[in-house]
Amino acid sequence: MRPRILTGDTPSGRLHLGHWVGSLENRVRLQDEYDCFFLLANVHGFTTRADRPEDVRRDTLEIVKDWLAVGIDPERSTFVLQSEIPAIAELSWYFAMLLPFNRVMRNPTLKTEIELKGLGDHYSFGFPLYAVGQCADILTFRATLVPVGEDQVAHIEMCREVARRFNWTYCGIDPQTVDEDHVRAGGLFPIPSALVGRVGRLPGTDGKHKMSKSLGNVIYLTDTAQEIKKKLSGLYTGRQSMTEPGDVNNALFQYVRAFIKEPARVAELEDRYARGDRLGDGHVKVEVAEAIDALLAPMRERRAALEGEAGDRRVLELLREHTARANALAEETLRLAKQAMRLDFGGRTLGLG
Ligand code: TRP
């Protein structure tokens, strides 16, 4: 039996390059080594868009198309449609009881999000609850590895705490037990690790902030060569001339290292830029744009085959099939968790009509 991965995306728009380097690339790479579960966090989609159900639904289907386009293989990996996995919702309740309220509210990812999205003190009760739900997403599938961007690491840390506390409280695990030994010692939940992509935080095309849809500084996986060039040409470096020594840690050079494949070429560009050896920003941008286009071209092609209603039908068909697969494991975990909690009043079966 292969170890399991669970990770996923909130349907709040199409996926972009930040998702690729932060997590998608790892997902595609690890499909053989791990039994992979990829979550469509459509329930979480409602935390900030409860009044826009059509948008959440559309973005959910779009994300599946993006996944198929980047090379996630529906034969090997399982898509998890969050709203149709009742075990996740049930476990969220039990886990909420294992987390101090103030611990959740101190979660730095939630705090940053409140700030970035301008939620002030108007956010719903469900908004902080999603962080507890995220622990349940991972633990429902008893995953050991969670490939994510850097911004999600605080959530995974909270999930690790919940898993330990459950195992201590209901499975008789000694609190001295090291994380790696929890399952061997009889704990239900493995203590999962985060796996951050080779670029944990990609700057946006504004050259300043993290690439993020809400900041309008993203390159989508579906962008054309022209759009990529145009967006990059606007990237601000603050450099005045080709002979001015450049900062190889600026946003432009983070792109150089993230997307230009040949290490020798990267080293050469860094060297000339740092010395102010007549290497213009415009030239570097064009080279980066070409590298990004080469990466995205095959994705665009695969995605084109999924456009329109026929594509939607294909996606819905996959979701139906995968929901049954996902619930088989999720229900098993829930049954074991309830047994451990002395909530064992007999089994149940679930099906989708
Ligand atoms: N919060 C994640 C995001 O918006 C999505 C997500 C939900 C997730 N549940 C998860 C990621 C569990 C990893 C594991 O990107």
C-alpha cells in the first residue's frame, strides 16, 4: 500500500503560476509514489462567497479542468469533492473540540487572510472554522504528506496538533511518542508533513506582493504567449539602465530561477545582471516569458480539449466516479474515529443517487 497525499484548492478563480510552483508541480510528480487525493474545497468556497453559489460551482469545475491540464491523471489520483464527503464535515465537529478557540484565532494564515481580503471584523463564524475543516480534509484521508504553498504551512501545523491530540485522547498514545511512531503505536492518524514547492512564495507581476488573484498580479495557466509577455513587461524592478548593477534577488530574478531550465544560463544571466554588463530588464523579461510559455503551451492544449459543455460533462462524470472512491476511504476513517471515541453505535452505508 502506498502512503497517501491529500492537498487541494479552494475554488475562488482559476489556477495560476503561483499554484504551479508552490504545489501543483509536486502533485504531478508524486502521483506514482503516493496514493493521491486532490480536494476541491468548495465548502470553503462559501466562507467568503456565500452569496455567490454560481461562481463557486463554476470555479469548482474550472479547477478540475486546470488539474487535468497540468497533468494530474484521473486514473491514478482521486478527486475529492468536499461538499459530497460527509465524513469531513462530521470530523470537523469532533476536531473543533480538540482545539482551543484562541489557538484557532491566532492562526497566522487566517490573520493574513483577514487583512489581505479586507474582512475586518465582518467575517462569518464559518470563516475561522474552515481552518478546523482543513484539518479534517487531511485527516479524513489519513494522509502523511500535504504538498502546499508556504502560506498554508500554519494550517498544516494545526492539523498536526489535532492529530496528536486525537491519538493521545482516544487511542491511548503516550504524549512522549514521537510523531513518526504514532500509527505504529496504535494511533489512528499519522502526523502529516507539509511539503512546500521549490518556490514557496512566487511574487506577482507587480514585482511586490505574493501572486494572488485578489491582487490582480497573476499569470494564469491558461494565459497566451502574448498575455504572458504583456504582464511581465509591466513588472517593476526600479532599475534605471543596463549598466546599473542589478539586484539578482528582485522579483524578475525569482522568475528567472523559477522558470529558466538551464542552470548555466541562469548563472550567466545572474552574473551579467549583477555586474551591470549591458543586460536590460526588457531582454530578461522576454527570455522569462518564453520559458513560461514553453511550460504552459502543453497545458493550454490539454485544457482546450475540455472547454465548453462537453468538457463540463466529462468533469461531472469524473466527479461522480471519484466521489464514490473517496467516500469509501472517508467512511472507513470516520468509523474508526467514532469507534475510538466510543461513538460506535453500529455502521452505516452512504451512496450518491
Ligand atoms: N486552504 C487551501 C487553499 O486555499 C485549500 C485547502 C483546503 C487545502 N483544504 C486543504 C490544502 C487541505 C491542503 C490540505 O489553498
